[in-house]
Amino acid sequence: MPNQYLDVLRADLHPATRHHRATKLQCHVGNLVSAAAVVTGIGLLALSTACTSNPPAGDVARTPTTSATTTPPVTSTATRSRPQPSPSLPSASLPSAKTVYVFPIAGCKASASQSHHDYPASDIFAPVGCEFVSPVDGRVDEVTTVDRWNPKTNIGRDRGGLAVSVVGVDGVRYYGSHLSAITTGIKPGLQVRAGQRLGLTGNTGSARVTPPHLHFGISWPTPANHWWIRRGTVPPQPFLTAWRNGRQLSPAPTVLKTKRTYGPDTTCRSYC
Ligand SMILES: [Zn+2]
């Protein structure tokens, strides 16, 4: 196993991400190490690629082993909903000096991939049951509460499994998927704070056949179900690194610039 990856696996979350949670989650570090062992032979890029690849023949669906929370998942019958279309990213949405960002996984060791297949995103590997928290103050955008992914069809819309997106006060949308549970009360339109729990990490959707991880995407807001934008349009790695180290680095300028150069958004362009 590459030493650099071992180092990442050993890295503790920065205290700035811990202080938001009073509850110590029971994490299965052994799972994480096993997950790393699985990919030793194929490298970090391949590890991130595994997030949404078709499953190998004969692979068995994994069952979440830990749900270290006292809060049950939402049992809403709606699979995707939100009250109104998201506004486009306003030019005046650049964050104020007071905007606070936190690493999106709290209470567990987590390792963020430095690349992603086909489009910008990061797969943050962590045991099942870790807290997925809002990286910034904002408003819940879309919530997917039912895992409809079918490995035989691998429909892009369904690859994320259980997922939550938040439009931050900075005008940027943040998306986390493959969750094992959505926190009770998390629904479209709800105002949330940086560090507030949105759900628990897991391996729903296409992560059913990979080590558990949080797929984390950064993008601009779109009308509902523009999943090809929602999954990520800007590399989140520099921001994840900054937040983990307690630096308040905003993706808003990069998102604005990328949106301008993206052109008309009519349909999915890659890995659809
Ligand atoms: Zn991914």
C-alpha cells in the first residue's frame, strides 16, 4: 500500500470538525483499513472510480454494519422533493468574511480521494454510520430517501442512493450521497447550520459494491433533478483540505467562474 495513502488513512479529522458534535460515534476503523486493503493493487484513482462503476459479477450487496446514532432515518414516502426550483447562483453570493466552512464528515477518520472518474468530485472513504454534516450554513435543497439504484441498469440519476444537497449562504450547492440514513427532519427548505448532521455515511446506490464512502460534489444550484450538475462540477479537493485544516476557503468564486464557462446546461454530458 502506498505510504501516502496510509498517511491519509491515519490522519485524524481536524478539531474544527469535531467540536460540532457532542456525541462520539462508534466507528469501525477496521472497515476502513480493510477498504484500503481492497484497493491496494489498483491505486487511488481506481479507488475513486469504483464509486460508480458497474459491479463485478457475483458481487454481493453489503449491508450497513453500523448506525451509531439515536436518530432514526426519515420514513417519508417521497423519494425526491423540494418546494421550489433553486435560484441560479447570484453574482452577489460571494461569501462574507464570517462564512464558516467545516469538513463534511464529523467524528470519524475519513480519507478523501484526490481525483474522481469522469467529472469533478471526491469520494470520502469512511466507515458506515459516520456523520455527514453540512459544510456551511444554508438551506436543504434536494433529499433522496429511497435507494432505487439497480446494478443492471446503472441509471445515472439513481447512482447516489440516499442523498442530501444543501445550497449554502455562499450560493454554492453541496451534495453528499451513498448515505445509510437521512437524519430525521432533514427536508427541502430546512435551514441548516455548518456542522449540522444531515445523515450518516453508508454505501447505498452504486457504492453498494465499493467500500463505504461519501460522494461529495460541489456545483451551482439548478432546477430539480439536474443530477449531472448536482453530482459535482468543481473539484472539491482544495476546499476539503482547507476545511479539514481549519481554513475558511470558499469555493464560490471557482463555482461562479466554472458556471460561466460551462455553457448551456441541457443534458448530461459524460458518464450518463
Ligand atoms: Zn463518487
